[in-house]
Amino acid sequence: MSVASSTGLIILAAGTSSRLGRPKQLLEYKGKPLLQHAIDIAGQFEWGAGVLVLGANARRIEQKIDPKGLDLIRNEKWEEGIASSIRLGLSHLREKKSDLHHALFLLSDQPYLTVEVLRLLLSVHEENKSITACKYQGQIGVPVILSHAFFNDLMKLEGDQGAKKIVMKNFHTTSTIPFEGGEVDVDTEEDVKHLD
């Protein structure tokens, strides 16, 4: 069994994009919405199960993207912070497929995400089987894969706590891969101008 086929994919896209003033999930990047870019790259792999978690502007976003086989769920408590989307997405996948060994978290606003980054992440995780994260500009971040040993910890996250809290607590067992451009996200109109 490949790592991907025993992994649950969770794309977190519930944020309100308050600093940008419009849904960053729908910003056009290379002819398609930024969120669609993440979905299409993730769609190159055969996951054990997959879910897209929406929240703010969910109806508007649903009308403009193709989830490509991902279960689409709405986080009605998105204002509580990213932890609520992590818990909701993971709960959904565990109910759907109880034998998942890993969970991979993606965000909707990393324009330079590539198939190669995910392939390397999966390859390294196959050896590590604990936590495998991306590294950019000296920081550890997403995409990140956590084994099922950390599922209960993920379910205990609150507010704006993301998986990084668990990664840093278990840094000694975390593997990293380079992700050039991983630090680039889109929070302001100035960020939009610099997308290429």
C-alpha cells in the first residue's frame, strides 16, 4: 500500500481573507482560482480519502471550483480559527475511512505548490512515518503529513492553533523537505501584485 493510499487529504480553505478584503481562495492564478490550483495538484495522487473544508464565503467558492472527488464540507464554526477546520476535516475522514494511517494538510493560498513537492513529501514520510513537514526560509510549515499517532493531538487543537504546534513539540521525530516559494502566501493586494 502506498503512503498516499493510506493518507487522508485535508485542504483547509475556510478563512475569511480579512486582510485581503475578498476571498483569496478565488484569486485568479494562472487562469484558475488559487484554491483550484491546490485541488488540481492534490488530484494527481490517489488518496485514501480527501476532504475540502470551506467556511467563510463557502457558497460563493463552491460555485467556482471543481472539488474533483474531494468531499466538500462546510465549517460553520470557522470564526473559531483554523483548529476547528482541522478537527472537522479529520473527524470526517476518520468516519469515512477508519484505517487511515496518515493525514496530509494543505492550504489554499500557496501558489508555488507543485506535484514534485507533494511527491517528495510522501516519499520522505514513507521512511519517517512520524511527521514530515516542508521547510522554507528557515521555517517549518505546510504542507505537512502527520501519522495517526498524532490524530488525538490534532483533535485537541483550539482557536488559531494549527498542526505546527504539534510539529514543534515533536521536532525530534520530524523530517523536513525543501519547498522553494513555500513562504509565499496571499494576504494583501500587494501580495497579489507579486504573483507570477
